[in-house]
Amino acid sequence: MKTNATHLAAGIIAILLILALSAGCTSPAPGENETPGAGATTAPAGGGDILRIATTTSLENTGLLAELERVYEGETGMDLQFIAQGTGQSIDSGRRGDVDLVLVHAPDLEQQFVDDGLGINPRCIAYNYYIIVGPESDPAGIANMTPVEAFRTLYEAGTNETAGVAFVSRGDNSGTHNQEQVLWEQAGYDYDTEILNAGGWYVEAGKGMGDTLILANEQQAYTLSDEGTYLSFADRLDLVPVVAEGTELMNRYSAIAVNPEEHPGVNAEGAADFINWLTTNETKEMIGEFGTEEFGKPLFVPLYAPECTEPPFNCTCAEPVTA
């Protein structure tokens, strides 16, 4: 009996030793006091097979994003994840490193993003035009004016409480909202002190372009819109283009990668590959044809060198980028 008990005790000790050794070879579960080693890295914002792109609502509203996504994912297997918001918000997402790439249309904000070292490899892709739309009756009488004259007249009519005159602004720091502010400044007004406090005729929507057009339509008001979004919503609107000419209305779209030196977790290689794909002649031809069948005219005009390097564009549209 004593011998059997001794053997049993030895067996139990051996089993316990094996279990202890096994536990020592097992890594702790995530969150269980695990301390990353010096070589630990942060996962990419979008991951190796995911590319997160902050972009404008106008590109989404027109349907172009869905087409780009369909073609690019089919060719590469990359999962494009778009976050549609105003250009200002999109650039802020890039500043935080929440996305790998931005697709935007506000040259001044874009340049600041690059100058601050947070955006790299800017490439202009295409352009269209802003238009001032409003009621067909045109109560402010701005038809055929220059954009600056039209804004000056809108201000005078609105502050004089001319019947039927109202203006709906995006009010969301988007590319369209920034261009609106430029036009008010060119018309001779300080946006913060004179326009925001101009009275009830000036309405801030705080919404994307499509929703702003719907609101302006409900109020039979004027608004500034990119032509592509207006055309894609035209069958739901009574508003008509009132002012559609002038270099001040040019609307340029660009792609800018987030700087991996500032945000090591971003998918820099994926961003470079996507920008290079956007700047190929094949993709530009697709962009240049988009909307023609449905609207009778393209919604965007692709940019090619050397035209893109000259006024009024002053950008790079063809030079390849590397991660």
C-alpha cells in the first residue's frame, strides 16, 4: 500500500509539472496584462486589405464613388471603405489618422493639410463647376450676373427683406461651404460678422449637398451647389441653375494620402496604389464618361497634364507616387 501511494504521489507531481510547463509556453490572452515588446507595431488604419477614404458628400451623391468602388475592388480585391462628409471634416479625419486617404475639393484647406506635414502626394483628379441655383422666378434678379455680382445682389435683397429671397448654406465647413465664403469675401463682405448675422434670410443647413438642395427646394431659396450633385437630384427639385458661368465657380477634386511618418498605422501602400490608379488614363476616361448616359453630359471633367499644372488648376495630376 505504501509503495502504491508513493507511485500515485509521484504521478500527480509529474502531471502538475507538465501543466506548469505548458502554461509557461502559452501567451497571455489579449488584455491580460500583456506588454507589447519593443518591436510591436500598430495595425494599419484600414488594414492591409482595407483602405479607408474620407470623402465629400458630392462625390457620393453623384454615384461616382460607388462606381469607383465597384471597379477598383473588382480589379484588386482591396476593400474600399468610404466615409462621406464635408471636406473640412474629411481633412480632420486625415489629420487624426483615422483614414488612409482623403478625396476632397477645397484647395486652401488641402494646401494647409499638406503644409502641416499631415498630407502627402496630392494629386488632382477632375473638376466640374459650382452653380447658383434658385427659384425659376428669380426674385433677387441675379440671372446672368457674374458670381460675385450675384452674391452682392443676394445680400442686398436679403437684408432689404425682398419678398421670396432666401439663401441656404451648407454651413458645414465643406468644400462647397468654403467656396461660398470665398464668394462672399470677393463680394466685399466679412463672413463671420456680416453674413452669419445677416438675418433670417440666410439659413445654415449643416448638411451634405443633397440634403441642402432638398431644404433649399422646400424653402424655394437660393443655394450654391456643385453641378454634379444638382444634376443627380434635379428630378426632385423645382430649383433651376440661375448663375452657371465664371472662373470663380471652378470646382477641383483631389486625392491626398495621410502621411505615415505622422501616423505610422495608416495603409500608406494602399493609398499610393489607389492614387496611382485614379491618375491612369483608363480611370480618367471612366470618370469623364460618368453620368453621360443618364444626364446627357458628364458630371466630371478629368484632368490631364500639362493642363492641370496651369491656371486655374495649378496642381499635379499625372506624376506617379510611391508609398
